[in-house]
Amino acid sequence: MTRDDIKDLILEIIEDIDDEADFDDLDPDKPLRDQLDLDSMDFLDIVMELRKRHQLQIPEEDYPHLATLNSCTAYLEPLLKEA
């Protein structure tokens, strides 16, 4: 899976969780939670969807790596390289 594929995957999951999410002004280096008004349950839904779709086990201590779109991509890239 390429970096662009991973970004698309994350945005697709967020859109599934919040169909009113607006990605037009999304800054890939700023926290997703702040920009998209995601709460902690939304964030857990993202993690659970990654588990469901790609059998990824993301430990809670790694959640900070999923803060921004770019950090999500960097963290997930080695885990999804074979996907």
C-alpha cells in the first residue's frame, strides 16, 4: 500500500464515521481531532476499523502516532506495506 493509499484509507474511515467531515482545508500536519472535531469515541472507531479491515493491532501507547494524517501514514506504512 502506498502512502497515498494509506491517506485515502484514513480519510475513507473518517468519512464512514462522520459523513459530514470536511477535508477541503485539512492540514496533514495538524491533529485530526482538532480539525475534524473528532471525539475520543470517533478516534477509537478509527482504530477499530483499521483492526477490522486490515487485522492491525495498534497498542494504546502508539495512539499518539495517529494524531495527524502524516503521522498516521508514517506509522501505518510499514504495517500495511504488504496490503
